[in-house]
Amino acid sequence: PFVERMAKQSPPPCWINLEYLSAESWVEDCHGLASPQRVGNRSLDKYFFFPGFSARTGGLLCERALLAERDRWQQDEVGLAAYWASLGLPPKQENELRVSLFTYESEALTSLVESWCQSATPVTLLLPLGRSLHDVLRGAGLADTIPTARAGDLLHSGNLAIKLLPMTDQAGYDRLLWSCDLNLVRGEDSFVRAQWAAHPFLWHIYQQEEEAHLIKLAHFLDHYLADLPAECGQWLRNFNLALNRGEDCRAFWANWPRYSAIWQQHGRSWSQKLQHDGDLVTRLVKFLESRI
């Protein structure tokens, strides 16, 4: 009935089918295409609008003031010290790494956490309570703490400190992403927010049958890694694949000191590139204006 009412309007409204996020190449070819619909004795076009990672797609969701707020946050040393204190942590030391981890279960986490425990550089892991808790604590040799682990706990193993955090709201999670040197994220929403954070990140994509998720991951990496030096790009591709296949990640982490500065710079330029042609809502408004 709703579609019938749309078709009877004169002029008819612009009908948008807002699709799911994907980096697959066919998205660029289908974005903005019209699908003629026959409604009774009338016709009505439905347009496909695809979020994506290039100028030929609909872009990504991003609030108007988000990136300016991010920049203010990341440049405010006093504010960052107060933020760490609010989590029960001292200010970040010059040679320390702070890592957030919000992923699904993965055997890869065990090897990665083992690397952090044995690292010559102190690592503080910010771990929201969730599905990765068991793998992380097993990797740190702290399996006996799993039954009693609570938000607020600060655990130690070798050169790794693990701060357990409660789940937070969107603004709180953004600030965590903005504050850490490296973010391990999952799904789609956290994945997008990590890109706006302009820091290095690894994406633990939701597992699908017949490894369809790895195809989606590969297509995203084709975009994300395109402007990196080939050697660094190949390292990052293999690192992401190892995480998502549940493989040993120790050899990949060993190259963090070699590539981290390049990756950090790339995180900033990638965020700027995504925003260059406008966020999803801006592009959607422009699309509608061209058809109304």
C-alpha cells in the first residue's frame, strides 16, 4: 500500500534502496542505478544506493563534526592524560603501545597476545569485556583468571598489561579508538569507526560459510592498501588474513616496528581520502537533488 501511494504522487518521490556496505568491485557499477518498478498501471523507479570506499559509491556514515572533534581529542595531551586516568591508567609512556581489542573469538589472538607478553616494548591492551576475553587471557597465560574477570581489573603478564573495560556507548568507543596506537575491530560499524579514528587497525570480519568473508576482506584491502609501499601492503594483507583465518600472528607482529610509522601516516591519509567526496548523507542529498 505504501508503494502504491508513492506511485500515485505527482511528481513521484525518489525511491532509494539503501544497500549494505561492501568494497566489492561490482558495487561501483551498480551504485545509483535505477530499477523500474511496475505498480498497478504506473511505473516508478527504485534507485540502488551503495555505501562504499571510493568516489563512485555512496561513501560512509560520518557525523558532521566527528573528525574535528577527533583532531581536538588527539591533540589534547592534558585531556588524554585525564582520559587514561578515568580508566584507571597512568599517562601513556613514550615507548609504550596502547592497543584496543574488540573482536570475535580467534585462535590468532592467542599468538598475538603471546607476542605482546614477550615484547621489548611495553604494551597496554584495552579490552572491552566480550567474546575475545577467553582467547586473550589464555594467550597471556592467565586462563585461571577467566571465571573472576571483571571490568576494571588490571592484569599483567610479562611486558603486557591488560585493562578490562565495560561496554560503552558510541562516543565512548570512538574516544577509545582515537586514543590507542592500534585498534583491532570487528563487524562493520566498529570497522568504519576505526577508519575515522585515523590510526592503524586490523579488521576481524564476521565469518561466513565457504569463506565468503575473506573475499569481502580482500576487496576492502585492495582499496585500503593501494597507496602503501608494496612490501608494507603485502605485510598488512597477510596480517589481516592470518587474523581472520585463526593463524599464528607472531611473525607478523615482529614487523610492527618496521612498518608502524608508515601505517600510522597512512591511517591519517586514508581517513582524509574517504572524506574527500563527502560522507554518505552528503552524497545521498546530492543524489536526491539531482533527481528531484
